[in-house]
Amino acid sequence: MAGRDERTRYQGVFARHRKACALDRGGECDCSPMYYGKVYDRASRRYISTKRFPTVTAAKAARQKLLELMEGGELPQAAPTRLRDAHTRFVEAAREGRVFNKHGHRYKPSAIKDIDECLRVHVIPRLGPRRLTDLRRSDVQRLVDDLAPTMSGSRVRSVVNAIRSLYRWAQDREMVGHDPAALVRLPAMNATPRDRVATPAEFARLLAALPLEDALPYALAGYAMGRRAQIVRLRWRDVDLDVGAIEWGVAEDARKSRAARRVVPAVRLLRIPLKRAYLEQGKPAPDQLVCPPLKRNRRGVMSTGSLAQRARRRWKDAGLKPMGLHECRHTAATWLDAAGVSPKVASVLMGHATPDLQPGAAPITLARYTHTLPDAMERAREQLDAFLAQAAADGSRKRGG
């Protein structure tokens, strides 16, 4: 595996230390590093490296030869890169912030972790020894066909998107001229629709069955339209209990899009548990998490998986139908619609991006998140009856006048 690169006292010559070298832990080097030279090619606007050598002298000589070839207009063809090596380089560059996604932004840590896992678990064991330039669409299609029977459609898409991200990075660096995953035929999505919506009374019973530390995340999702990543990263400085407002998406890794950063009102049923939590946490500092993890973990935020397990157990004991955090957001969107909130305002509160050329609500708000409450049809009938009766009365007055 790749180790740490360090500049030497010779211009353009670097030392590649082993991954287990003590230098990486702040100590003295205890490995036998390999050396290589590096030259910047203005024509292709990229660095070209020599092979690695056991001595710095050999690396200096190789770099000098590379410079002479460049001055003479001749450059040696780089050895074809293997998929497994490209994977390592790509993930390292993404973690260091030197690679950008298709929108031109740095990859979020969660996205890097997912891409790395998809490539490492599903792609490298099968296609890792292959050269980047040799991989074809048929190779990726066979991989998809083999994964489809054992994985969900969304997970297969994640694997293919990871390959696309890798090849986009390689294309930008002229390591390859094609993307073998570009036209792959994907399996149909088979995810179960999230149609679980609770009435306000049912939602209140669900929250009442949980202790405050577990009820608060669900309250933030249902009453304040919070996403999972936003809830676990929400800090007290983002909550104004006096005004009754919450700013979502302040942390960069809590934003799904630009629209994810927004201010939403905190309704009375949410301000009550928020104030309780603030007092029970001993009036925490502004930078403290609103929903801190119950146990210390590597991520430093609440585990929503453990939260869901605890909540399901309590709801089952209470004879209540469980629901997930994301289903709480569906519930919130449905309540907004039932309350008569305009689609445009609902889109902003939900944090859905609205296309620049389309006025009004983001389509996703209405298409995916708005469902029908049990009494909505009866209420709609009553409203329509009243409208028709009023229209008939107005028509009779005009005819009589």
C-alpha cells in the first residue's frame, strides 16, 4: 500500500516511505524509502514521475534524463495504470481535497467512504488487476448483472457511480480516454416506497413513548423537516429558542444541496422538548450538539441506527407502529400541505432545490414527500361542496338581478 511522500534536499526528487514508517507517526524514519523524480510538463499541464529507485542518486539521474527528453520534445509513455492502483490514488486525492465531484465541489467524507467501499468490496476483487485503458462497457455490464440478484437496485447504482467517479478523475488526468460505465444498463429500482405518514395525534403518541434524548431527533424531523445528517450535526448555536427558529445545514457535511441551508420555524410542540433538552444538558455551550451521542464513537455524532433500534423496541412494547426519521420528513411535508402552506414555501422549508427556470415548488416536494392524511379526502369533499354551493348561490343572484 502507498506510504508517505517527502521532499528531499534535491530539487524535484521525493522519497516514498512505507506505510508503517515511524515518520508518519512523528518519529524518525525506520524504513528503507524508495526515491523518484518528478517534472512538470507545461504542454499537458501535469506532473510526470520517474520510476522509483532504492537510492536518491538513481532518482536524480532518472529525473535529469526525463528533463532532457522533455527538452527534446520526447517523453516516454507512462506505464498503463491498473484499476487497483488508480483506486488507491483517487481515494487518497479525494481525502486530501485534490479531487472534485461532477458539481465542482470537494467530496464529502461520507461520499468518499461510500465510493471507497463500493470499489474496494465489489470492483477491485474482480477487476483490480485490469488496466484502466482495457476495461470495457461489457466488463462493467457483466459486473452489474452478477451483482443485481444479490443487491438492491440503489446499491448497484452506487457501485456503478463509484466507477464513473474514478474514470472521471482518470479522464481529467489523461490516464484514460473513455468511461466504461457511461452507458451501462442498470437494474430497476426496487426500494420500498416510504409511504408511512402519521397524524399529529399519532406522532405525539410516538414521541411520548420515548425518553427525551430519543424523542428529540424524531421531533426535529417531524416538526422541523430536518434530515438525518442535519439532525445529528445540529448545534445549539443554530437554535434560537427565544425567536423559535432553527438553521439547518450550517455544517458543510450536513448539506445535500445549497437549498439544504435554511431557517425553519420551531413550532410550539418542538420548542417544548428543545427547552427541556437544553436544561437537562445543563445549558450547554453554543458549539455543543443538540442530540449528542449516548456513547463515544469515531464519528462523534449520534448513531441513528442504534436510535432506530431503541425506538422500535419501545414502540413495539407500547403497541405503536414504528416509523423512521425520513418518514417523519414525509409526515412533515404532508402536514405542510394539509395546513395550506404554499408549495413554494413548503419547498424552502423542506430544503428542496427548485430549478431556476421553474417557479413554485420543487417537484420532489409534491411527487415524493406529500401524501394524504386519513381525513384529507373528507375535508376536500367538504371544501368542494362549499365552493360549488357558493358558486351556485352567486349564479342565482345574478339571474335574479
